[in-house]
Amino acid sequence: MTDLFTDAHAQALDAADPLRDYRNAFHLPLHDGAPMAYFVGNSLGLQPKGARTHVEEVLDKWATEAVEGHFTGNAQWMTYHELVRDGLARTVGAQPAEVVAMNTLSANLHFLLVSFYRPTQERPVLLMEAGAFPSDRYALESQVRFHGFDPAEALVEVEPDGEDGTFSMACIERAIAEHGPRLATIVWPGVQYRTGQAFDLQAITRLGHAAGAVVGFDLAHAVGNLPVQLHDSGADFAVWCHYKYMNSGPGAVAGAFVHARHAHTDRPRFAGWWGNDPTVRFRMGPQFSPTPGADGWQLSNPPILGLAPLRASLDLFDRATLPALRAKSEALTGYLQQLIDADLGEVLQVITPREPLQRGCQLSIRVIGGRERGRALFDYLAARGVLGDWREPDVIRISPAPFYNTFVDVLRFARTVQEWRNGR
Ligand SMILES: *Cc1c(COP(=O)(O)O)cnc(C)c1O
């Protein structure tokens, strides 16, 4: 135990880290003139230094070329979203035509549900997890109402069977079996935002499909955090944002996946000109003829300034590679768990599953002793440049991100908790 808590131990882990230099590719926020221990990449990832270059390129092009910027150079705006397509496809384990960067997360959830939630009297049910991120719940409930169904009947929220809000596969399986014949669509998280639990997308998809349901995922906390294999999972659709582990800036343009089997679907959709086949788009005719694949769900010409930072982010993911990032992530989060187990067990209780396959970067940590005590610790940490985030009533989420967090950062968290405990 004493060894785990020494500078030498954490520094040796950092020195042996093959990804250690990527920290320099990010702007680190400061506290009292020194870098914070920033553990909030699950909420807003840090700024890659390359982001400014890409944004300035767009500003310069606009200044010097104006409308011509749509048609000139490699980064022309007409096809700008295609610049991120291959990188995105690699990041989520998809074919390039299955992914598109567009809109924002909640908007994409709605637009894809328009196509993939088609309730009937026999199969009206939209199934989700209880305790979902509020925006997802609002979106799903409003979709149910939009189709004229009563959420009390048609929105099923599966209660977790684990005491801290985690789900066993058996629990998910039972819920799908129970509602099977009435299921229209399942929407499930890749990683649950509050508990940090990661789910097996392929297993859930298989169960849902066997019951005759459409299956989609919200990957807000999964993309850039864990390697996901969307194509092989068989999921029908998925949505996610790019400002969390994808480090693309506040309100960054989001992502969407539509499985190749739906590339030429005649399901209804809400259409816009940017989803129209580009070979005929500028004939400006009255007929909508969708681009095959995920691109066909685009509405508008994209916000180029909002897309630009994603290019810098994807460059970094391509260089570092997800398997290497994941290996470091498991080590960082494992170290955090070890430190808690070794000496902080009477202060902190980890509610995220211990099994690495069931979690990403984040540990959701309950402060033992109730809300006041939890809040006091959270404030103590923040005042010393150790930033996590707070979830009512008593949970601190700590997400060591392998791109820019260090083992020394993790030690700093644990030491600051010790200091707080010892001072009480
Ligand atoms: C972060 C997050 C959101 C936020 O939605 P926006 O449309 O990007 O504001 C929604 N759902 C989940 C699960 C999230 O984690």
C-alpha cells in the first residue's frame, strides 16, 4: 500500500507510458498557475492544440474566398463532412458510409427515431433504461406522444437490478423477453452516464432483434472512451456527441450511425437538402432522393466552424489508436481503483462495475456519509485543482482520460482525499 502512494510509483508508471507525449497535444486548464488534475473529459474533453489551426483555416478561407470556399481546395466546405468520415468510421467500428457528423446528439436521436421508431397498436413499446440521461428520456417520451401513444403504456423504463443502479445482462434479457411481442424499438446506452457501466452492444442487439425489435444506442459516453464495433454489433442505429471523450469542443457537431442494411431503406425520415443525393442536389428539383447510407439523414449544410475541431481530434485518435488508448485507460482507471481499495475504502465506495469489460475511463464514486460530506469533499478537491464532477446526491465522477491524464494526476486525487480525511 505504501508503495502505491509514492511519487516514485506514479512517476514510474508515467515514464513507462507509451502515450505520455499526447498530453502535450492538449491545452491543460490551470489552477493557481499549474495544470489541474482534470477528470472531467466525460463532460467536456480538453482542447487539442490542432483545433485552432483547423478553425482558423475555415475563418481565413471565409475571409479571403467567401462563397467560393465551398468549392476550392481539399478542405472545401461542400464536402467538408467527408473529411471526418473515415476517421469517425474507424473510431466507432463502422463502414464509412454508415456514419455521418451532423447536428447535435439530442437532435440526431430524434431524427433517427423518426425512421427507427415506428410504433403500431400491436408493437408500440419504446424500451430504455430507468435513470437515463434526462435529454434521452425527454426525447423518447416525446416521440411516444408524437405518435399518439401514452408513455404510461408505451414507454418502458427498465429498472436496474444492481443496488447502485447497474444492470446485469439477465435483467436486460428479462425485460426484453417480458415486453418482446409489444416491442417496437430499444434505445440503450453504450456507457451509462451516472454509473459508468459499459454494455455489450452486440448481446443487446441480438436479444432485441430476436424479439423483433429495432435496436439503437446512445454512445455519448462510449465513443472515444472504449473501442466499439458498431457494424459488427448489428445495431440498427446509434447517436453520440463529440465534446466528451472526442475532445471536439463545446456543442461540437455530433455523430450518427445507420447500419449498412438500411442504406437504401424506404422508412420515413425528416428530409433536408443536404441528405439529397449530391449528384442531383443542385438541380434544386422538388423530389427528394436520399443519398444512400447515413449521409441521407443530413438536413442542412453543416456548421463548418463546429466541425473543424473534430478534424484535429480524429488526427490524434488515428495516431494514438484506440486499442493503445484503451490499454492505458484500463491501467489509469485500475490504478485509481487500487488506491481507493488500499486506503480510501471507508471514505469512498466505487459504484462502477469492477470488471474492466463493464466500464470505460470513468469511476462513479459514492462518498460515504451522505450529501453534505460528499459535497464538502468535492469542494475541497476542486479548491485544490482536482476537478471531477458532482452527481446528486453523493456521487463524484472521476474520469482519467488516457490522452491527457497521468498516473501522477490519479495519485494527486487519492492524496487529496487522504488529506481531507486526515484533517477532519
Ligand atoms: C451528454 C449527453 C447528452 C447531451 O445531449 P446534447 O444534445 O449533446 O446536449 C444526451 N444524452 C446522453 C446520454 C449524454 O451523455
